[in-house]
Amino acid sequence: MVDANGRLRMKELAKEDRPREKMLLKGVSSLSDAELIAILINSGNKDETAVQLAQKILNSVSNNLNTLGKLSVKELMTYKGIGEAKAITVAAAMELGRRKGLTEPAKRNSIRGSNDAFLIFYPILCDLSHEELWIALTNHAGKIIEKVKISQGGVGETSADLRFIMKAAINTTCHGIILCHNHPSGNIQPSPQDDLLTSRLKKAAQLMNIQLLDHIIISDRYYYSYADEGKL
């Protein structure tokens, strides 16, 4: 059966096919990605249930939640059965997931290597469709004092003001700086501009007896470390 707007309703499905009931019976971890999204959108369209519509949306992004998180409200509204309210709900849920990740690195006591730095910045940068440049400032023990967003750019590049970076470092009396930015294209190889920024920041930091510990470039799944590559 369909509702007054011609949309298939989840309550008309067999009980074992209803995501809400399944969650209550078996726990939220038992639900597939499509079923979780179906709960968010609540109803499908005249041809598809909410679960089927959610599966179609996921299939269109190769079942990659990171890619789904990059879709704008307008892009979500191109799917039949997804109006503005539903698109906003999905976008808000994806943003909450990203912000949840932001709180997790605080549990890490120190940065021992490039993978620790990657895990700290990945939740912040992995879903972005534009570049952002961040720094982590550490004490002598490698513990993070503060994370600071330095700049935001377009799809291909972002700018960096060394004075802003050094001001943040000096204000915290940090021992080390870890520089990090994302490449939305997925290519983690540094550009000539990345190399120049790294070289200039290293020299500026040395003047203040501060060490540039690493420069991490992040994509959806992988990262490049200047320290690991012996380029510091």
C-alpha cells in the first residue's frame, strides 16, 4: 500500500523487513547501511520502499559512506522520493557521524608516528569536497596540546599563512607541529606547493626552536607522510 502522496510505507512491509522493528529486536548493529538510511528517510516513492530507495542511493556512490557524506542537499534531492526535508536529514546524520569522529582522537594520549597523526585528522578531513589545512601542536611528550584549522580552500588547493601557524605554535609554547591537509581528488602525492610549504614552515619553526614533526596528506583511505618518506 502507498500513502496519500503515492509513497510506499515501511509499515506495510513484513515485520522482519522493517528497519525500526529489526533494530529493536536485534540491535542497531544488525542493520545494514541501507536500512539505517531508510530509517532516516522514512518512506520511499511509488515504485520503491524506503529500503530500496536507500539501496539505490548507496549503489550510486559505490556503497561508500564517505562519498555519500560529500553529497550536498541539492544532490540528494535528485533522487526520486528525496525532498528537501529528507535530504537535510541525511546530510545532518552524515555530519553528526563526522563530528562524532572528532571527539575520538581526544582519547589518544600522544602521537608516536604518522599513523597516529592520520587517525587524529582522518575524521576531520576524510569527507570534505574541498581542501582544509590543519595543525596539531604537541608538547615534549608528543601529547596534543591543541588542534587548529589554518585555512580552507577549493577543490584543488588551499593557502597557508606561516605567521598564523607560528602564532598558534608560540601561544601554546609547543615543542612540535604536525601539519595536515586533505586532497579531495584522492591523490596523496604532494604537489610542488606542498613541498614549498613544508620547507618554509620547517625553517620558520626552527628559528623558534620548534620542530616540524610531520606533514600528512590525507585522502579517503590513505595518507602520505613527509616524515615516513624521509623528506623532513
